[in-house]
Amino acid sequence: MIKSDVQLDAKGLACPMPIVKTKKAVNGLEDGQVLEVQATDKGSKADLAAWAKTVGHQYIGTREEGDVLYHYIRKCSTEDSDAAEKKFERTISNDEMTSRSGLILDVREEAEYAFGHIPGSKSIPMGDLEARLEELEKDQEIYVICRTGTRSDMAAQMLADKGFTKVYNVLPGMSEWNGELTQEV
């Protein structure tokens, strides 16, 4: 059993709610305290790890017990990290994206992608992105999309940090996509 100072029940919630609730819970912690986030959303594994890294907290790890994921995050003070929560500067709307040519990079989980995605888009789940960067061209326009813009914001920031020069976060994302969808179920 892993010791935690505070437990957060985020079971049954889908992106972006586990991150939203985690942010609020972490704000109430003292530096060095550990938060246990209990979630059933499989995407929370990549989302919470990426969020913690982005804002400078320590993502300790995840353990699985049945359908529940137990995530552990240690709050770090701003002095412990030079990272600050960022909002990716370059954004593009769903409509603007359809009138341009470039790669649509869908960073949702495989199951989300399978049940409906933009035709011609490329699926690389957020948790796999860093390991699969070689599949992308650094000078190609890349439109990063997820369900609501949260994961895509973190993914766009990661790509820019890795030297990708033409990256855009698509807002509001698949939650308000009205165009054609392809399924691969």
C-alpha cells in the first residue's frame, strides 16, 4: 500500500474532469504532500502524468486494481521546479483546421479514436507521443486534437519543446466536431 496524505475520488469522470479535480486538490496540499487520485478513465494515466510534468509536480506513478487506477502525485513548490502551467499559444479552431492542409494528430486514447475520428487523422495517444516522435515531421503543420483541448494543449507544448515548429492546438476539439467521422470498431 502506497502512503498518501489526501485521496481524491475521480472514478466515473472523463477527461478533462480528473485533471480539473486534481488541480483543485493539489492546490490545497502543502509542499511535499502526496495526493492519491482514484480514477476509472484510462486516459487519466497519460493525462495526469503529463499535467504534473507541465506544472512542476512529481508524478510518482500509477497502480491498477481492477478497473480503478490509483495515481500518486507529490506537490512540489515553485522553488522546486522552473516549470509553470502553460497554455499553448498557437491555437486553431475546428473550422479553421478544415480549410488548411497539414497533419491532424489525434492524441486521444485508442478506444476514443476507434469510436470516431476525423478521416485521415493520425492516432498517437498522449501517453505514447514522446516515444513516437520519429513518426512526425518537424517542419510539417500539425494540428493536435483531443476531446476538449486539454491533452492537445499538453501535447502541442511537448512537440514545440522537442523542436516542432508548426504546431497548433485545436479548440474546442472533438467534443464539438460537426464534420465527418470514421469508425474502426
